[in-house]
Amino acid sequence: MVQPMLPMDPSRQTLHNNHPTQFISLLLKRAVAGGFAGTCSAIVGHPFDTVKVTMQIDNKLWRNYERQSGPLKHEIRGQRGLLSPHRFKHLGITLKCAAQILRNEGVFAFYKGMLFPLLSSVPWTAATFAGYTVGEQLFESISALPPGQFSNKKFLIGGFAAGFFSSFIACPIDRVKCLLQAQTKSRFNSSVRYKGPFHCALQVYKHEGFFYGNYKGFGITLWRRIPNFGIYFIVYENTKELCRKRRHSSKSSGAEILLAGGMGGTTACIFSIAPDTIKTRVQTAQPGQYPRGMRSVIKEMVHRGEPATTLFRGLPPALIRTFPASAMYMFSYELVMKYLHNESHLPR
């Protein structure tokens, strides 16, 4: 059976010798493709993101789990094997957190705060891929690298630019999303502070102002997103390149794009989960709780005696979410770009 083929990522095209109208056309195509891809990715990954946010801010959940697992630790003292229950601590808390959300709030609670990211996916992804392209162009102009040539430095600079430009849109989106995900509504008490994303955004503006309210945690957002996208695009492009070389082909198959997208997202997630935990705490905190942002969060953690592993809370659901969401994201993006670029054949 012939393996389905997809073309190389159209975002690899550069701005060399391109007319301004061609560049604008390319950005519009990327906005449409990214919007569709962002929608697919959000639907797949948002439930896991809700569990991740809950784990990052709910200290009571962790204390209860530690208290309940105390006798288990005593019984298995000295066990060091691969299947030791110690190794499944975070997975156990992940399952407990998901069960708690389902029991107290119902299945639709997993999609709290999803509407806003869905509606904002087009400008967010447009900024991401526009920044990536500008970063590539800047590197090629400085280094005199031939257009389209494979270069990890180019992917890194492009990823850094993508993270920087997208942060200006992602920060207010994340603020609203995290606030909605953090509030709890039980079946017995339906009173909540925010009735939806637009009501939440309005309340944030009323009580905290436009800039401080929407861009609370902007510094830590930059610290998270800039290296995150640098790692993501390097792993993504290298995985596709390795797969192509293995098959001695110049094109990537659909399965290879899914694999490359999942690998890129998962690798980047591991390196970005610590700043993401700090960002979540800053963005869901009461006004004035963390006056110095990241430094205040770390200072509070030290004062409370929280271990460094606290920064990696939410990693299991984040990893479970990231691989399918990132795989679907890049596959959907490249598939739509293939249509928009009028390619003669589509995957069959």
C-alpha cells in the first residue's frame, strides 16, 4: 500500500524576492490554516489542559493524596523496582483530579474556558507563523543562508520570534482561560464568579485595568513561550528530516507529520512546564498577591517549604494532551496549507 504523502511545510518558504502582496497573501493563508488547526488542537487537548491547571493551583488535592497514600508508602518501603507505586504518584493524582472534576462538576467542566481560545486561534496562530517567518528571514539575511536550506539555527531563531510575537496575543487569552478553569462549580452550588469568557474579560478590565489585567504574567509568558517554540520547531523539522532520509524521499507522509508534531510538542512541553506552573499561579492570583510576579511565587514556595518538584505539577496531563494536540495541530495546518497552495494531489 502506498503511504500517503504531504508536501514539505509551506511555512519553510521565505520572504526572499517576494512581493509585499505575496507576503500578505501568505500570512492570510497561514491565518486560515492556523485557525482551523488551532480549533482541532483545542478540541483534542483542552480537557487535559483543564486537569493540568487544576493540579497546578490546587494544593489541597495534593495534601489529601499524600495523606491517603501514607500507609501505602509504609508498606512498600524499600521497593525500588520499575513498577513501584512511587513512580505512579503523579499519574495517580492526575486520575484523581480528573475524577474529582467529573464527579463534582460533570463532563462539560473539562471544557471550561475553551470558547475564548477557540475564537482567538486565528490571530494567535497568525502571529506565531508570521513571527516564525520573520525570524527565518532575519537569520537568512544576516547569515547569507540560501532560502529553504535546512538549518537548526534558522529553526531556533524562527521559533524564538514565533514565541515572542505570539506572546502578545497569548497572554490575555491564557489569563481568561486560567481564571475560568480555576473556578469551581459543583452540582450543588452553581454560583461562580465568571459566567463566561467575555464576562471574565470584562471583570478583569473593570477591576484590574486593560494592561495590568490582560497582561498579568507577561514576563513569565515570554520566558515560557520563546524557548518553547525554539525547541518545538527544531524537534519538529528534524523529526521530519530524519523520516524523509530514512525513506530516501523529499516529501513527508501524513504519519510522519503527525509523529513530528507530537514529538515537537512533547519535548517542548517538558522544558516549559516549570514556567507554565509559575505563570498559572500568577495569572490566577488575587490582585497584589504576587507583586513581583515570578520572584514572588518562588519566594512563597520556599517559605512554604514546597519542593522543586512542585513546578512540575500537571506534567502528566500536559504530556498526554500535548502529543495528540500538537500532532493534530501540525497535520491540520499543513493539510489546509496544501489546499490553499493548490497542490495537485492530496493524501489518499
